[in-house]
Amino acid sequence: MSTICTLEELCRACNVQADWVSELVEHGVLEPIDQKGSVWKFASFSIVRVAKAKRLERDLGLNPPGVALVFELLAEIDELHSRLKNFETSIEPSVQIEPDLSTEPNSKD
């Protein structure tokens, strides 16, 4: 079961400002699990996402839209790796294509 934290707890745990977290929410990096009233609540794994986002901001100088793009691209890469792995495991061993090693590129005699 996932632990839930408030916006204040998330900000304190990651040493960030609430406005910055709000920008991450606006750009889809984070998604509150409960938005009733004025108190946002987040799953505890949001702490890891905020920490990663903070490193991207600090190390690469990315703003929240840039951070959102990186998270989107990383998710797409993970999906493609998963699809490739599923594809590779579904191919019969006799159908797998082996590289042709009989030709050597530009070999000098």
C-alpha cells in the first residue's frame, strides 16, 4: 500500500517550493491523487519524481516544461524496451535473424 503525503510534506521532503511543484503538476510531471479543497495529496513515489525533476533542473538547467518532456521521453523509451522484450520472447528460436558475419567491410589484402 502506498503512503500518501500532502503538498507541504512533499515540499519539505524534497526541499522545493510549492509553486514549483504546482508547475510540475500543471505540466503533467506529477498528478495529485486527491484534489479536494485546497489540499493536494500525492502518492509517496511522487517524492522520487520530484527529486529526479529537481536534478534535471539543477544539472541540465531545465524548466518544468523541459522536465515534463524528459519524463515523457523516458516513459516512451521504457515502453519501447518493454515492447521489444515482449517481441523478442515471442519469436521462435528458429526464426531469429542471425547477423551475417561472412562479409568483412573493406578488408585490405
